[in-house]
Amino acid sequence: MNVTRTFFSALGVAAFICLSSASNLNSRASQSAQQKPTEKSSEKTQEKPAPKIPAQIELLETRVGFETNGDSRKEVHAVVKINDELGVRQFARLNFDFNRAFEQVEIPLVRVTHQSGGTVDVLPSAITDTPNPAVVNAPAYQDVRVKSVRILGLEPGDSLEYRVITTATHHPLAPDFWFDHTFDRTGVVSHEIFELDLPATRMPKPDLQAPAPFTNNAYPWPEPDTIQLQVSPDTPVTTKIEAGNGETANVVYKWELTPSTLPHKQPDSEDQVPEPDIVLSTFHSWKGIAMRLGNRLTRYASNGGGTIIKKELELYRRPNPTEATYDFVSQKLTTIDLPLGSTGFMTRAPEEILSSGYATPEDKVALFSAIYRFTYKPFHVVVVCSGDNPESKLPRPSLLRDVLLEVTTEKSKLFLQPSLEVAPFGVVRADLRGKHALAGYQFFSDSADGTEWEKVTDHLPFKSFQHVNIDSAITNDGSLHSDVKYSMRGDNELLLRVAFHETAKEKWNEVAQLLALSDGFRGKISKATASDPYETHVPFSVSYEIAQPKFLDWSKKPLRIPAILPLLGLPDPPAKTAPGASPTPIDLGTPLDVEVSATIHLPPGTTAHIPTGTSVQRDFATYSSSYSAKEATLTATRHLNFILKEIPADRAADYNAFLRAVQNDESQFFALERSEPPAPKPQTP
């Protein structure tokens, strides 16, 4: 086992297995996914060659229009030059998501022009309209669909031209509407044209590009119906045309851009994408959005609520009714993992959700509210927003990211995420904690100031820990066999719970293999097991066996082996602050107690020289290690305890010293010596 990676990165692998990001269906992009450039070698020049793009979008035309009643039409026309096989694979199938309850997608043109000559139009019969893969087994959500066209015969050097039209009528949030657009800055698009057609009757005064600032206290019901438009100063409008009169009057804004005219857009922070170049919304207050969503996501039982009341009474008799209700909604109903807003923020009747046995994240909080309201305990829905300080941005649903519940118990206030079927009570994903959330209250006081905003707690309801125990044996032929056992509580626990929960048992060895690789362990995995992911009241445990032939060569002198332990992940030292910028605190993450231990059994006749243990004490973290050898058995333990979540930037030197001490200890080795076996006695003739 060559330990080369950090232990914490293993959980990143688990997250990659089970948590995939989904695009927002309210603002659909064309087929212009980011490309990863590959470099070409050059023997005749020392200059770095230009990156090769698998598929170059030579023309991207987008026209978006809105009607006074909130209906919309979006038309995308693209011409793509296919450069290599990767580009062929990327554009071999075009997929467009939509909700047929209020949207339609038409693909009037798909044409391939071959490099060798000749043009082929893809026939309408090649276009399919199927349910989104996430809803195949969920009849209630069959309106969430994918229209796709498979393009056969595409080769490098060919050109692909397509046109797709998406229309929306009677959107559940109409007559309000919103839209975001960001111009391509990757170089994938050579020429981009964008048009925005807006009804003049909903235009405010003064001009749209300088809207009056919105206020959080704007009267939320009904919403003012004027359009607010924000345009980045980096991408000013190319032309503006006003046409028509009266109710049919409209204003058309047009942009025409190339990579040379687009400055690079810097994000506000490392974990945040830049603001879109074009943002429009008819919502004039976040409070109005909060009320609209509160009425949709907080449901009452209908028809007397017989089945709902029956379920509530059953759960209310449990020792902890709040936890029992959460466990039921999160674990007994299968989550249909659709992006927030895929159904237009519409929720089904609670009785229907209950009887179906499955639900979207929005429907799960709606069912919880229908059951839990009979307890008369305080709770409400909260919708987490992306980015920093969303309350200062133009109010629009496209900033909404995920939906949670907030409940107030006798002891504390907790946030719950029932869409994660195996999340312990009071635990939400780490990427949602500390974020601003819009409280979905059904009613607000007219005099309330900012009451719609809350901050998701960045604490867990229990102490986080990770314990790893490894029992290894090295044989006479130099092979290594290890039994590895994990036990954990906290963020990493949640990631692994989801990973094993979403993976069939016959493939658990594959999950364990990724876990082992990210911990730096090499070898063949077998007998991977895990505790029941649904048993969320106790720590989660994982175990597996790993075998590595030729771990060491006994003939080499001197012979050294590492302590067979995963490396303890610590944050990198802070980078140098740019001139004029304020230094940022050093983020240590959620406080976590990590203890790893290993027992290594050596062949008889082997002795070992052990390294010296280390102890480092700081107020933000502590570290200690110990090593020992008794006969042919080695032991190693390392203990790292993160005490604080962050430390001030001016303590960077202290943190760097702590980091070096830990890394120096982890780089130590056991030195092995093996007595030569006695030569065999010659046989007597």
C-alpha cells in the first residue's frame, strides 16, 4: 500500500459517486457544454500551441421573447464544427429537458454537412420524446420529459446545424417570469447573437437598464408587474429597437459578441460562479417569492385528512414525534431526484404523495407539513439560495437551490433535509450549511423587515469523528493483506451512507475500491460490507479486505515501509493575498476528531526500528502519534482533532508550523531487518 493521497479525499470520491448536480429546468442552455482542451505537441516551435477544442460552435443564435401574460418562446440556432472523435461523442445525441404540463419543445432542423461533401437532414422520426430518466418509475411526474435526437454518421470535419424552439404557456408562476443568461467565455463559441424581446407594457420608467432598486419590504401580494433588467457593463446592449403600439408594443435588445470582445469574468469567491451577464425578473421582492412558495410547499390535507391524520396519530405516539415524522418522510418515500422547480414548484395533494410511496424534494416537505401541522409545533419550509448575499440580488427563482425544513424543538432549532433518504436527523449536506435561505412562510407582517431570510446552521447535532482501524499482515513473499474498518459520524458519514445506499450490494466492492484508492491503498478489494444506511441513529461503518502482491522486496537493503495508514487531510496553507485584498480566514471545516490506527504483523525473524512519535498542541487543532514494535508486530496510531472551524488569517505562520509538523510525522517510516534463514545442510551421500 503506497499511501499517496489524503483520507478526506476518499469522501470526495463517495460524493462523486452519489451526488451529481442537475441543471435548472427554468433556464435551458443549448448544447454548448464546457470542453476540456488537449494539447498538441510541436517540435518546430517553442510556443505553446493553441488548445484543441473537440467541437467549435461557429454560430450560436438565441432569441428569447416574453408576453405580457408570462408566456415565453426561446429559439436556439447553432452551427457546430466537429473537430475530433470527442466532439463526435459530445454531439451524437442532443437532449432538451422540458415539462409538457406548460412547455413544448420543437426541433424543426437537424442537418449534417459532411466534410467529404453532401448534406443529410435528420428525419422527424429520429426525434424521441421520453420521460426524464429520474421519473421512469414515477407516473405522477411523467410530464418531466426529455426530447432528444440521435445523430448517426457524424464524423470529424463535419458540420452540424440544429434549431430548437421551446415555448411556455401558463407557467404555474405566471404572469411573473424571470431569465438568466451568461455569454460563453471559453472560446467554444466563435460568434454569439442574443436577442431579448420584452413587452413594452411591462417596462418600468426610467429605462430598463437602470431599474429602480428593489426593496425587501415591497408589498408582496400581488407583486408589481414591471420588468427589472440588469445587464453587465462588460456586455452592453448592441442595439435596441422599439416597435408596435399599445398592448402589442415591444422592445427588442440585441447583443452580438465574439471571444475577442468578451472580458474574462471573475467569480466573487472560489466556490461561487460569476453573476450572469443578463438577468431579468418581474418579482420585485424576495418576500413575494417566499409567500408564493410558502403557499405551494406547505400543504393541508384534503377530504377531511383521514389518511394523513391517521399517519400523524401513529407517529405522534412515538417517543420523539418530530424525529419519527422526519424518518418516515425521508426513508419510507423514495426520493425522485429532480432539480428544484422542475414541476413549476407545484406539489401534489398530501394523500396522493402518501399513497404513491415516492416524492420529489418539494413533495416531501409538503407531506411533512401536512402531517406535522397536526402537532401544532412550529415549523416552516426554507429554500436555500446559491451564492453569497442573495438578498441583495434581483429576486428570482433561478437562485433557489434546494428545499429544507426548519423545526423548533424543546431544545433547539434544527434544519432537516428529507430528500436525502439516509441523512441523520438534523443533518443537511455540507454545501448547504451556512447558506442563506428563503423562509417559505405563508404570511408576513407588513412591518416585518427581512424576516424572509435565515441562515442554515453550520453546526451538526452531534460531534463528528472518524475512526479507521487497519489490521495488516506481510508474508514471506512480500505480499500484503489488510482488513480495513471505518466508523464515522458527520459529513463524511453522510456521503458514504448515500454512496452505499445508492449502489447495489453486488457492486459494493467497487465503491470500496474507490474509497481505498483515494486513501492511497493499492490492491484488490474483497468482502466489502457496510452497516445499514437507514440506521441513522448510530455511526456508519464500512469494512473491506484488500490484498496487494509484491508489496515489498525483502532482498532490498535497507528496507523501509510506511505506517499503513491513510494520510490525515489538512487544508492547504493560505495562498498569498493579492495586493489590496483583505486576507481571508483559514477554513478548517466542521470540527472533527480523526483517529487512525494500524497493526502490522511481520514474518518471524523480522525486527523493526520504529520512528519517534509526535505531539503538537494548538487551540485550533491537536495532533499526536505513537509507534511501537513488539516481537514481529508493529503498531501505529495518529490522532488529529480539529477544534475550531476557522482561524484568523494573521495566524497563517502558526498554522503552517502545525501543518509541517503533521506532514513530517506522516512521512516517517519503519526500518525493517530480517535475519537470513540458515543455509540448508548438505545431504549425506
